[in-house]
Amino acid sequence: MNKKPIIKFENVSLDYKEADGSKKSFNKMKTKFKKKIRSKLINVEKENKISKIINLTLLKEKNTLSLDNVSFNVYEGEFVALIGKSGAGKTTIINILNGRYVPNKGKIIVYNRTNLLDLDIKQQKLFRKTTATIFQHYDLIPNQKIIDTVLTNEVPEKPLVERLLKIYSKEEKQRAYEIISELGMLEQADKKIFELSGGEKQRVAISRAIARRDVKIFLADEPVSALDPSMLKVVMDMIRKANIERGITTITNLHHIEVAVEYADRIIGIKKGKIVYDGKAVDITIKDLKNIYGSSIEGLSQQQINHAVKLNKKWKK
Ligand SMILES: Nc1ncnc2c1ncn2[C@@H]1O[C@H](COP(=O)(O)OP(=O)(O)O)[C@@H](O)[C@H]1O
Ligand SMILES: [Mg+2]
């Protein structure tokens, strides 16, 4: 494996109380992110969920940070799974990388060069162009056709008018159809998103991400936890294939331990905002898992882990 770190977290800490509320860290944020967080808060308020979030912060143990001095490297082409109990800090890591949250402390070195947090908005935008986030709930436009969903993302630089009028070159269309064909959904290219099953939606979402030529990093927050087991496999295979065949570095939270062991090169185990395991997926033991999850892995046997390790080896480059 190529040993060039593509992302380097250096002593990153995040305290949501500070990041969201305090003037100090809010003022340090770039305007665009302020706007984002504001609109986020407004949305939350609309849904009448603001007290829930405040409670979350208050409920946390005293002096516990959502991320506490987290350091890790992700190397080019790697597939890294983040695992840990609910509330451990996995989503927070993904959301720092996609710009939703700004940590209070630490550095995030991207492409072995710059601290992501030092970049101005324009430069941050350039970085974001190279990342694609895949969400648990797809983030697609329900009324859009599959073909248009893939096309709009394949050519994001296209002027809005041309996009609205669906003016695409023959070559652009051909590539979009190729991607949909790889997806095994060619006959459904004209179907609208709302007509699809959860698994199909997630496949379209991933294809849309792959279609972006400049994407080098996939960020995924529990991409398969809403899917049934057979669709889970189809979608995970698709992500892993894109990782191997297109060299897209992948960082994903995974709810299912066996899935993480089967698909990832490396596993990072997080517990209460701290990294407690960082090693090869195929080396992880029940003891490590018990340490990451506490007692909540009952039902998962060494045998199941061994089976997942065996399946993992078929992906080896
Ligand atoms: N928007 C928020 N405001 C306040 N606290 C939050 C917010 N989002 C997450 N947290 C807290 O940060 C911690 C880590 O959350 P998260 O990263 O979502 O965990 P995970 O994805 O591992 O389940 C939890 O204690 C959670 O309650
Ligand atoms: Mg989460």
C-alpha cells in the first residue's frame, strides 16, 4: 500500500458546547460555516429539537469532550472503518472532515500539505470538491430521475441554466449511462428516486459520488445501517470496489462490527471521544472489541470474526 497520508488528524478535540455556542470558537469560524451552523440551528429549532441537543450536551459526563485529542493518519487508497458505541464520536469525525463542524483544537493535514482549518473558504471548497459524503438516508432529490441525479453530479461545474435545461454533451450522457449500467440499473435510468427501494437509493447515491471525476475521498456515515442484509452486501461491495478499482480513499462509520472486519483495511475504535484501537481489520480480536464496546458485543463470537477476516482477505489487492 502507498504510504502517503491523505488525511492526518493531529490532536483534534471538539466540545460541542464550545463549537456551537461560545462566541470564541464561533467567531473563529469562517463565515460560510457560521451560516451553515446557523441554518442548522434554525432547522433544529423548527423541528423543535433544540432542547434535545442542549440536553445531549448537558447529559454528557463532566469534562468529557466529544472528541478528545484524537490523532490518526489515513493513507491514500485505504479503507478505514470507524467503530464504537453510539455517542462515541464517529459522526463527529466525519462531520469535521466534511466541514459541518470546526474543532476547538488540533490540526487536520490534508494531502500531506496543509492544515484544513487554516484554509480560506475558496481553498476549503477546493478540498471539498475532492470529497464525497454518503449519508445513511441518501440525500437525494425524490423527484429527480436516476439519470439526472448522476448527470448533475458528474458535471457540477455546469452553469445552473444548462443544468436546469438539462443541456449535456453526448459524451457526458454516455458516461452517466455507463455508470448507471455498472450499477445494474440501466433499465431504470428514467425512474424517479422516490420509486426506488432503500438499497437502490443508496446505490444511486454512491454512483452519483463515483461519477464526480475529482472525488478522491469517500466519507460515509453509517451508509448501510438502514438496509436489509442482502442490500447491505450489495452496497458495501460497491463502496469497496470503488475504493479498490478507483483508488478512492474511504472513511466510514459502520454500525455492524462484522461488516467493518469484512470490508475495511483498518479499523479505528473510538470510545468516549478517544481512540482505543487503531490497527488492521484482520488483526482485531474479541478482546479489542470488548474494550471498544464494553459489554455490548455479546452475541458476537470469535468464529464470526474469523469468518469476516476470511472474507476480508478476498479483497486484498
Ligand atoms: N449537535 C450536537 N450538539 C451537542 N452535542 C452533540 C451534537 N452532536 C453530537 N453530540 C454529542 O457528541 C458526542 C459524539 O456524538 P457522535 O459523533 O454523533 O457519536 P456517534 O456517531 O459515535 O454515535 C455524543 O456525546 C453526542 O451526544
Ligand atoms: Mg453517528
